[in-house]
Amino acid sequence: MHSHNHSHSHTHSDGNSDDASKRIGWAFLLNVVFTIIEFIGGWLTNSTAIMADAVHDLGDSLSIGTSWGLNKLSDKDANRTFSYGYKRFSLLGALINGVVLTIGSIWILFEAIPRLAEPEMPQVEGMLALSIFGMAVNGFAAYKLSEGTSLNERVLNWHLLEDVLGWVAVFIVSIVLMFKPWAILDPILSIGFTLFILFNVFRNLKETLMLFLQATPDEEQMSTIRNDLLANDKVSDLHHFHIWSLDGERNVMTVHLVLKGEVSVEHIQSLKESIQSSLAKYHFEHTTVELEFADEQCRDEMK
């Protein structure tokens, strides 16, 4: 005899997802408009650093646009094809963003490193004006996304933070170049901030890949839940215990619990309520708990 307890806890409201889509939409609009301005500004100021930033921002715009679309898609209800819904699509967006940002950063390094040997003097006043504008636009977009909690928004926030740091570098270099012809400062700063961002992107990429591979989101929490379930006086053992995440925020749990001795229907009802109570604080998106009698062979081990 198998008893299934299906608990669907929806602690994240659709409003949170709508807000995420609005924040990503704002960031996308600002980035596209500003990328066009950057290309024009880079051409007018003869600044290869600004042109490199423009190409990088173009990559960011594509990534943010992809994330926006995937974030909107993740709000759709579950169906026969995607029985868990579309939440995992925003995780795909985070992976794409991380890969694009990595490629963009490596491209900047390839552009900046040769300039250490042959630095060029740009049109400094134009650089200064563009850098102030750049810090303001990207800073505002990063601030809007920093209000978000999803993995997608966090990865996009690094996109924008990278751009802010890039413009800070351009701002500092342009001020120094007004007084000293040290054009080499431009590639040095570009390399410095790109390496800093790459470090953080790799960390986010690792987290995203682990979620894709259905790694346990929090091993310590899993151990605590195991102890909570085994603390019940009607449970003797557990197996097939799995926790994985849909999108880095919404988690799913399944477990088989082996009961002690003979258990009546009333005891099973009481046990279900006890399990539901002990799992409530973890806010799982889906839980499946299978109850097995002491002398019963697990169905999944009969294969």
C-alpha cells in the first residue's frame, strides 16, 4: 500500500515574477538605447575603449533581451509538456547570460592586452562626457535590478555592474589623460575590472550549472529535513530522498518514508499532518511523500 502526500506550496507570488520582468525590461530598454549612443560616441572620440564597451554592451543587450523573454515565459502555467511549469526557463536565461558575459569579457581582454604595447590617445573631453552619462544610465539600471532576488536578475546585475565599473575606469582615465598623456592606463583598468567581473560570473555560472544538473540546492538544509522527518515516532527510516531546484528559488522534494510496525488509517492521517507541518517552513514548490509499511518492498527497488 502506498500513500502519497502532494503538497503544493506557492510562497512566491506572480507579482514577484511580474516585477522581475519589469525590472529586466527597463534594463533592456536602457541598454539598447545606450549601446547605440556608445557606438556613435566611440566613433566620434576615436576611443577604442569606448568602442570595446559598446560591443560588450551590445552583447549585454542581447542577453538581457533573451532573459526578459525567458522570464515572461517562465510565468506561464504548467501543461502536459512542461508539468512543472516554465520556471526553469529563467535558469536557461541565467546560463545564456553567463556564457555571453564570459565571451564578452574574454574579447575585451584580447582587445585590451595588445594596447598595453601600443596605446592610443583618444578625444579626452568626449570620453569624459560619455563616461558620466554611462555611469548614470548603467548605474540606474543596475539599481533597478538589484531589487530582484532571482538568479537571472543577479546575473544580469553583474552585466550592468561590469558596465558601471567600465565607465568608472573610462572616467578616471579621461581625467588623468587631461593632464598626463598616459594612454596605457585605459587598457590596464579595462583588464582589471574585466578580471574582477569574470571571477563573479564564473561563480554564478557554477551555481547555474549545478542547478541544471539537479544538484542539491542546500546540503545543510537537506540534512536538517532528514533529521526532522526521522524525528517522527512513526517513521523508522527514509530513502529515495531528493531535493532539487526549478530555478534557484523554487525547490522540489520527494521522499519515501518507512513506517514502524502496523499503522492505522488514523495514524497515517496524523502522520501526514505532522509531515506537512514540519515541511511548511521550507516553502517547497512541490513535495511528494510516499509512505511504506515496515514489511513492504519499495516499488522503485523491484526493478
